[in-house]
Amino acid sequence: MTTHVNKVHHVTTITQVAKDLGEDEDWLWDIANEMEIEDGVIWVYGVGEHGIQAFTDFGIENLIELIRFYRENPGLLRR
């Protein structure tokens, strides 16, 4: 018998990631919009909330790479 064990033990909301990185949260929303669950992003829902993006540590690393990419290629970001 195989038991699946989730290796993710915490996530960080996009609001906190923006604060930690000193980035504009709206801009991060635009960038993170192209990320998939495999990239380390999930949606977290609570009572009375619409949901918020949150990132695993792996997701934050991927988001930082996207930030670098779009800083180097600002014309590629679709708004």
C-alpha cells in the first residue's frame, strides 16, 4: 500500500511575497497569472473570500525568475 504524502508544508500569499520582495502586488499578479500549479502557485480560499494566490518556496523561486525576465523584457508583459 502506497500513501501519498504532500511535501508542501506552507505557502506564502502574494501580498506577503510582494512585501518581502519590495514589488508592486498588482504587477506580481500580472506576472503570476501565467504560472501553473506545477510552477508552485495555488489558490487559497477562506470563508467569505474570493481566494488569493499563494506560493510554495519553489513557486517563489519561479516567480523571482519571471520578475527578472520581465524586467529584462518589459514589452513582453501582457496587461
